[in-house]
Amino acid sequence: MGAGRTVRTVSIVDDDDAVRLAVASLVRSLGWQADLFVSAEAFFSHARLLDTTCLISDVRMPGMSGTQMHDRLVELGYHIPTVFITAFPTPDVCARVGKDGVLAVIEKPVEAQAMEHWLNVALSRS
């Protein structure tokens, strides 16, 4: 990295290995660093929150859900652009778009074009 250039890190939180790895592959193909976490608890234990440019999270996970994790981040004063991915886009989850940094809710299976669009939106906000 050159002087003054910041690393753009996307933190990906999903309990489904295949989804987590596929999203990470897409993120890396776009030139971003990807940090992968199997749960919200792992994210809080190991993530460098100040280095996270964008958060991509599953909504339904064992333990803390993606929406609970996002709420906790906001409570802690972190306003990270967030994209939720879910197989179950409920009205409650969809109503979060535009609030507290939630950019979008993308339904699984994740379409690469949609994810690329929202990553570019997040990049423009960082």
C-alpha cells in the first residue's frame, strides 16, 4: 500500500460457509479486503471495527442475529454502511433500509450485480 492509501475492508458475517465464501470471493474480485466471521459474536471478538468500511451480514444466525448485531454497533457509536442478506426478507428487516447506515436488504441467493452496486455505494460513503 502506498502512503496515505487506506485499506477498504468488508466484514462478512454469515453462518453459512458457502454464502460467506462466495460473497468474500466477489468482494476480493472487486479489489476490497474481506474479513470473514461465522457469527456476530465472532465479529465482535475479532473484527477491527474502525477498519470495517462495509458490513455484509446474514439476518438469521444462531445466537445474535444480524439485525441485533447492527443495533449493537449503532449503540456503540459505529455507523458502518451495512447490507443485510437473507432468504427471508421480512417487512421488519426491509423497513430498516435507509436507517442507521442500512443500505439494502438483498435476498439469497445473492446476485453479484446487486452486491457490487451496494459495495460501490458503501465505498462512496467511506
